[in-house]
Amino acid sequence: MTDTLMVEADRVSKSFGSNKVLKSISLTVKRGEVMCLVGPSGSGKSTFLRCINHLESVDAGRLRVDGELVGYREKGHILHELKPREAALQRRDIGMVFQRFNLFPHMTALENIIEAPLRVKRMPKAKAIERGMDLLAQVGLADKADSYPAHLSGGQQQRVAIARALAMDPKLMLFDEPTSALDPELVGEVLDVMKQLAKEGMTMIVVTHEMGFAREVADSLVFMDGGVVVESGDPREVLANPKHERTKSFLSKVL
Amino acid sequence: MSAETRSGSVAGSAPPPTDDDGTAIRAVKLRHPIRNIFAVIILLFAAAFVYDAALRPAYNWPAVAKYIFDRRISEAAVITLELTVYSMLIGVALGVVLAVMRLSPNPVFKSLSWFYLWVFRGTPVYVQLTFWGLLSVIYPTIDIGLPFLNPFITLPTGDVLNVFQLAVIGLALNEAAYIAEIVRAGILSVDHGQEEAATALGMSWFQTMSRVIIPQSMRVIIPPVGNEVISMLKTTSLVTAVPFSFELFTRSRDISAETFTPIPLFLVASIWYLAFTSILMIGQYFLEKRFARGIGVAQPEKKVTVATGAVPVVGDEGDDDQKSGGVHSGGTP
Ligand SMILES: Nc1ncnc2c1ncn2[C@@H]1O[C@H](COP(=O)(O)OP(=O)(O)OP(=O)(O)O)[C@@H](O)[C@H]1O
Ligand SMILES: [Mg+2]
């Protein structure tokens, strides 16, 4: 059964000092599923995403990606933290897209994309460039290969960032508010790329306030508040008639 | 930038640009009369000073001309340059290591680096150089081996290290402490999201540092390091403390002690120092340009900005060049 599951969170908890940010989160994401994660600011959405690729370590509970425990090795009921090198090995299969793009400003769009394949996967340069150009074409930016990020619009930068993550051939993509830093007229071009990716069968977890995207593309919607999953289910259903009081009040603000 | 091109094309010989409406733009550049008056006054003072200096016997220009390319002086100048280059190279390499250690998550590295900085920044470089000069007195032999055991090899200190090498070591170790702080500030100036993005791509800590963080911090690091190089050029004059006396300043002073002409010899030394500093400043300019890539200063892709900047000239086409990205937006079929 577990081999159809891409992400499996089992009572995941995380605190920063005395601040309990994630309180026993349990959820699953199937292979090829698109899950949207929504919730008010400070509810722990980013922290949860960062736990999935071990940018943050979980304090309790178990988090598996593709059946493999993230960041730890289990030896007879005790979890041992992985070495940085082993954690890096797990991360290369998980793509992440950030709210503020985080492109490398001293590299051109193409250089941004081929950096990790060259250094991390040790792919031959010609092959990396060929794949990089394909990806740029896929996000509609074939003519911007030699542009530096500072010369691209926000929407273009975010599309390059998506291409950069895809260049590692990830089995799972994490998006942390990918359109929140964009001017309204640039949101569409980024969502279009993400829709296309979903159509091609990519497994995605998307933190977003774009309820239209959730309704149209997502297979499931999870509403988080105060570090717990308050409500989850089919996005159209949750958005149309939320059961929980907190979900209702949140949705009334963002819709 | 656009304002400049516009007024430039008006002031130049090209005919004033005309819009379709037929209204020509006539711009007169803002004038700065006060600025010009000041410039003239300063030039006058400078001219008076130079004229006076040229005729003043104390400067003894014939002696300056005689000693500027004197064999002993030019050799000393080369030695000064060597001291500067070697101690800077070692200082920068060690400084980067210290900075990275200080920022590493390893508490042992952190404390070691902190202790090093505490010692080498907390004592005057002149005292440090004196100490290095006394090394063979304090430690007559260099023992290689394990702590508390009989050494494998024992070498007399004086045979292993000559005074030039001691001078370089003294300058370099002191310099490393300052470079470490400059590099640390540079690394901290890079947005945290950069490290996060690199880590998320599966890059190791070392790859993240060397490929992403350090190249970006260069922009912040280079100007103060350039400053340090120039400062080092002059600090080399302190190596008499070792005692090493073949660099430019000490050499000039020693010659003047024989000839009783200190003023022209110090002028000679100053001219050499100035010449080296000028070369270093040119080098720094090119390094800064190199690491400004992608930061939006000097860019190869000027065409786009020029086209938009020169709107009044062509009118029709150049304008939507930049927006073409928007047209592409639905790029994925
Ligand atoms: N590195 C950290 N150290 C300490 N506290 C942190 C850290 N990262 C996040 N927090 C805290 O954890 C809580 C949840 O933050 P998180 O970024 O996960 O929220 P979010 O749901 O993504 O909110 P937003 O919509 O504003 O992005 C916040 O109270 C935040 O202050
Ligand atoms: Mg967040």
C-alpha cells in the first residue's frame, strides 16, 4: 500500500524553543497527487514544507518520502540523524520553489539551471545544457537563457526557479507561496507552468493563497491553523462548504 | 542613464529628435557655476604649490632624479612588493579559512578561529614582528612529532627560516585576522535564501560556500581587501622589527643616513609607493567589475535599456521589447 504514497507524515511535531509550530501533523500525499496547503500566517505551512526536505529537522513523529524516512535512520525504535551528505542525497530528489525565487544572481538563467546537475549529479556539461534549454523552453523562456535574474521580471524569475528545481528530475515538488511576491498580472504565467506540471503527473505540495488554483488543479486541500490540520479533503468541497468554524473565517478573508 | 543619453543626443551634433507630433525636445543641461569657480581656485593653489616646490632647494630634485632608479632603491622596491604579495596571498587564504571556520556549525572550529582573532588583532603588528624575529631565541629548535613524546625530527630554527620568511609569516598571520573579519562580513551579507536554495538542490555545504555564497560576497569583500593590500604595502616598512632591512622605506632611510639627504630619498620612496598603489587600484577596479556580474551595474545586455531609453528617437519599436516576457507567459502549450 505504501508504494502508492509519496509523502507520509505520521504525527510530525516541531518546536522552535518553546514555540510549538507543528503539533502532531498526520497526512498523506499519493504519487501524482497535487495537494494545496492553506492557512493563516504563522500556522506552520512553511515549516512543514521545510521538514519534508529536511531543511528543518522534526522533533517527533515520522516523515517518509517515497517510503524513506526523511533525515533519520531507524535502528531498533531509535532514530539516528543522517550525516549532512546523506541528507543532501535525499534532497536532490525533492524540488523546492520559494516565495522570493532565490535564484543565484551571479549566474545567468541557464547557469542557474545547470549548476546542480553539474555539481551534484556530475552530469556532462553538454547534456546539462541541452536539458537546461529544454526546461527553459518548457517554461516559455528559451530566449532568456543568457539573462541574469536582475534582468528578468518576477514571473520570469519564478519560472526559471521552477526549471532549476526540475533539472534535478525530482519525484516531488514543494512550492512555498510561489506567487505571493508577484505583481498580480504576473501570477498567471507561473500558475500556468504549475498547471502543466500537474497535468504531466508531478507530485506537488503547494502552499498558496490562490484558491482558484486549488479548486482547479488540486486533488486535495489541507487547511492548517496553529500547527494542526484543521480540515482536509476535496478542494471543491472544502471551499464550497467548510465544516470548521476556523476554516470558514479564514476562507471568508481570502476568497 | 536614460536622462544622460537624452540630453547627450541633444547637446551633440545630431539633429534634435522629433516626435510624431512634431514637438522637438530642447534640453539645456543643468549648469554648476559655483562648482566651476571652486575648481579654478583649487587649480590655482595647486599650480602655485607645484611651482614653488619645483624651485625649493630643500626638495633637491636633482638628487631625487639620481636616486629614483638607483639600483639599491629599485631592488628594495621589488622586495617591498614581494613582501606585500606573499603576505597578502597567505593572509587571504588563511583569512578565508578562519572566516569559514568561525561561521561553521562546528564549535571546535568556531572557538579556534575566535581565539586566533583575539590574539592577532589584540596585539600590535610591530610587537608580533619583533616576536617572530626572536623566534630562534625562544625556540632554538623546531621539533616535529607528537605531544609529550620524543620528536621524530629536530631542526635548528635559524636554518629553516630566514628573516625574509619570518617577515612574511609575521605580516601574513596578522593580516589573516583582519581578512577573516572582512570575509565573514561578506558572507553574512549574502541573503540567507541563497544558502537555502543551494541546500534544497542537494548541494553540499562546501559546494554552497564555494559556488554560491563566496562569489556573491566578493562584491562586499573586494573593496576592503583592496584597502588592506594598499595598507600592507606600507606596513611592510615595519619589518625592521624582525629585523629585516631591505625593503623600500628602511633602504631609503639607510642611504640617506650616509648621504645626509633625507628629504629627496623619502620623496623617492613615496614615488615608488604611489606607483605601486596606482597599479593596485587599477587591478581592484577590474576585479570589482568582474564580480559585479548580474548585480545590475555594468551589463553586457545594454541594448534593451538603450532602446527604451531612446524612445524619442524611434518612437515605435523599441518600447515593447521588455514586455515581450508577458507575451510569452502562456509559453507552455
Ligand atoms: N527558524 C525559526 N526559528 C524560530 N521560529 C521560527 C523559525 N521558522 C519559523 N518560526 C516560527 O514558526 C511559526 C510558523 O512559521 P511558518 O513560517 O511555518 O508559518 P507559515 O504558515 O509559513 O506563515 P506565512 O504564511 O507567514 O509564511 C511562526 O511563529 C514563526 O515565527
Ligand atoms: Mg510561509
